[in-house]
Amino acid sequence: MAAKGDMVLAWTTNADLQKKAECGGAVTALLKYALENKIVDAVLTVQKGVDLYDAQPVLITNPDDLNNTAGSLHCGTLLLSKLIKKYLDGANDMKLGVTVKGCDMMGMYELAKRKQINLDNVIMIGVNCGGSVSPALARTMIREKYEVDPNDVKKEEIDKGQFIIETEEGHKGIAMDILEDEGFGRRTNCRRCKLKVPRQADLACGNWGVIGDKAGKATFVEVCSQKGADLLTKAEQAGAIATEPAPAKGIEIRGKIEGAMLKLGDKWRAKDFAELGEGQTRLEKIMKETARCIKCYSCIEACPICYCVDCSTKNPALVTPGEIPPNFMFHLIRYAHISDSCVNCGQCEELCPAEIPNALFMHAQQVELEDLFGHKPGVDMTLPVLALVEERAERDRLAKTGSDMIYLNCFNK
Ligand code: FAD
Ligand code: SF4
Ligand code: SF4
Ligand code: SF4
Ligand code: SF4
């Protein structure tokens, strides 16, 4: 019987899945077991599209289709949490299994605390995450640094600090440090990310700590909730996976790598935030960069915290309709409403056609607000302090006018 806090090595008992999986295939085997046995109605996960730079979200109801989703797409920069809110009614009427990186999971909590996702209906299988690479930049990087046609790459992986590509000619790896010093490598938000092991999911799965003859053949699983423990136990009893206790040496190595990644995150935060300057200098920099905005709304559409039916940026009293670039109020509204809850998922930057470093601006503010108020977004169900103060006032104001229009973030239905 597995229990919260256990750490095990796990692997699929299905030979076909083992070949396709990133490590031991435990993630896919667990999701498959859950779907086959109606523990969930559907699985939301990611699969390769036209090529390995094209990660697509998929909702799967036939367990046989799950094998196609095995494997890690490191150029998959998508975020699943907002999709659950947008297209699956927040999992209110369905039981859902979902694979989550740290940022997916944090987005889930931010939406759940605002009653936009029903976590009771969701099983989150977390995957550790050292970072992801923007697909467009990955293509340029492979062409320029690896001197390889990106279309010739059969497989990519991140291992022992290297980004490694596999072609007909063999493997080629370059250290992430070198790539990142030259403006390639992981997305800048990923470099600053400090949620490497998603322990607020039900299970946290990865390859760190898998050593010896199990290296590459097993998944390291940390049990993070009773829900996760139950799924692992049942899947093992049914023969869908096999497990053994994680070795002490493996646990130690995993801990050390996680610690090193957290330090690296601190280093990148210090560098990126210092370059942004402080006070007036920072404000001027943000105003200059956001002056390129074409008001396409991608940043708002993709952000897990922005989901209001009547977005204030569409209020003509605040932002003149049809004006491009919009006045700075367009961006100020977002900073005021959500910067205390930003989970640094990078979506607003990744999808911005004007290449405005939106995530950097928001993350820098979030970190300062966390220092001031102690609110850490994405890790539990605590609502942010600023949102509560502001939105309660707004709710009361609206109640006095007899309006039932509640458009601010926390209380929006
Ligand atoms: P599989 O059975 O192969 O299943 C993998 C699951 O991940 C599938 O459900 C698949 O749809 C999903 N998936 C693939 N790509 C993405 C994506 N981009 N976003 C969301 N879901 C995706 N582990 C570590 O220990 N250290 C790391 O540094 C590390 N970095 C990672 C970075 C990324 C971008 C990803 C996606 C994973 C990373 N992992 C890392 C996790 C590791 O690669 C394996 O996913 C994990 O060990 C589970 O292995 P498995 O064989 O059980 O998974
Ligand atoms: Fe992974 Fe963090 Fe980047 Fe999300 S933000 S892809 S969890 S490194
Ligand atoms: Fe402006 Fe970029 Fe946001 Fe589009 S994604 S509205 S261009 S900041
Ligand atoms: Fe993600 Fe940007 Fe929203 Fe922050 S503001 S949660 S980085 S989309
Ligand atoms: Fe718009 Fe603010 Fe709601 Fe985001 S939080 S959708 S900016 S009103």
C-alpha cells in the first residue's frame, strides 16, 4: 500500500508503452489504468503534432490512444490548466486525469481557488520540470548552434545539463549554460522557475534519482496525496505498473539536483530583475517595451489568472477602443489585477506577437508582492491579499447599485 510521502521507482508492464515512454512509462500507465477503470472519464495530456516542435493538447477517452502521448516534448510550452477552465467547464461534470508540469499545476490552483476548476474531480500526475524550450527558438538554435536542419531531428532530450538532439548521424549535445549565455536554451521564465518537483500534484514523477540498472527504464515517483497513493496502489495491484522502493542514493541525488536547480533559478531571477532596474527606471522600461503592443489579447487569453467575462481592458472609459498601441492603462489593469497571482508560466510572453517580455514584467512584480504580503501563488488554495481587499470593495459597491454584474477576477463565475 503506497502512502503520501513514499518515493518509489515505477515502470509500465506494457512492452509497447515502455518503448515509447520517456523513462519508465509510469505516467502513461497510471493514466491508462485510471481511464480503463473509470476512475476518470477522460485524460487531458500532450502529444506530438506535425513534428517534435509541435506539442498539442489532447483529450483522450479511449485508453488505447494513450500510448501515443508517451514521451516528453521539451519544446512543448503549452499550459493545460486554462484549457480545463475554457473548454471542459473546469472539470465540474467530469473526472479528469491530467499531466502537469509545475506551471500547469500552479495554474490549476489559481483557477481552483477562484472556483473555476473543481480539483475534487481532477487527478494531477505531475512531471518534474527543468525547463522547456520555445519551439521557434529551438529551430533557430539547432540550425545555428548544432549546424543541423531542425527537420532532420528525430528526438530531443535534456539530460545532465545538456540539450541533446538525435539525427540519423547520431547524437549531439551542447551544455544548456553555453546555449543560454548565447540567448538560446530554456525560455527565460523557465530559467527563473523554482517549481521543479510539483509536490502539490497527486504524484510527482521524473527521471532525477533513477540510477544504476534502472536508469532510463523507471520513473521516480513521489507520492504527494492520498489520491495519488490510491491510484499507485490500485495500478500496481492490477499489474499495470511494477514498483520498488527508491534507493537511498537515488533520493539523495534527486535532492541535490533539485537544490542546484533552485539555486540556478535564484541566479536567473537576480540577473533578470536587476537588468529590469528599479522604480522609475523599471517603469520607463516597461512603458517603452509595451508601446509595441498591438492589443491582440493573446496575453489575456492564455493567462490562467485572466478569465473575466467583462475584462476591464475592454472598458472604453479606461482603454480607448480601436487605439493601437493601447494606452498604458491596458497593461496597468493587468498588473493591478493579477500580478500577485502570476505563476510565471510564460504564456503571455511566449504568445506575444510583439515579443514583449510580459512574463518578466509580471513575475518581477509578483516576487516583490510575495515579499510584501507573503502570498505564494499556485501552491495552495489561499486567495491573494490584494485581490480580496479590492474585489470585496467592488462587490459591495456593485451590490449597492443593485447590479449583479460581477466582473472582477475572484468573484467572477
Ligand atoms: P511517459 O509515460 O512517457 O509520459 C509522459 C507524459 O508527459 C505524457 O502524459 C505526455 O503527454 C506528457 N508531456 C510530454 N510533454 C509535455 C509537455 N511539454 N507539457 C506537459 N506534459 C507533457 N524530469 C526530471 O526528473 N527532471 C527534469 O529536468 C525534467 N524536465 C522535464 C521537462 C519537460 C518539458 C517535461 C515535459 C518533462 C520533464 N521531466 C523531467 C519529466 C520526465 O521527462 C518524464 O516526463 C517523467 O520522468 C515521466 O516519465 P514517464 O516515462 O513515466 O512518462
Ligand atoms: Fe517547467 Fe517551470 Fe518552465 Fe513550467 S515554467 S515549463 S514548470 S520550468
Ligand atoms: Fe499586446 Fe503582446 Fe498582449 Fe498582444 S500579447 S495584447 S501584443 S502585450
Ligand atoms: Fe503566466 Fe503571464 Fe499570466 Fe503570469 S501573467 S500567470 S506569466 S500568462
Ligand atoms: Fe481582464 Fe483583469 Fe480579468 Fe485579467 S483579471 S481578464 S485583465 S479584468
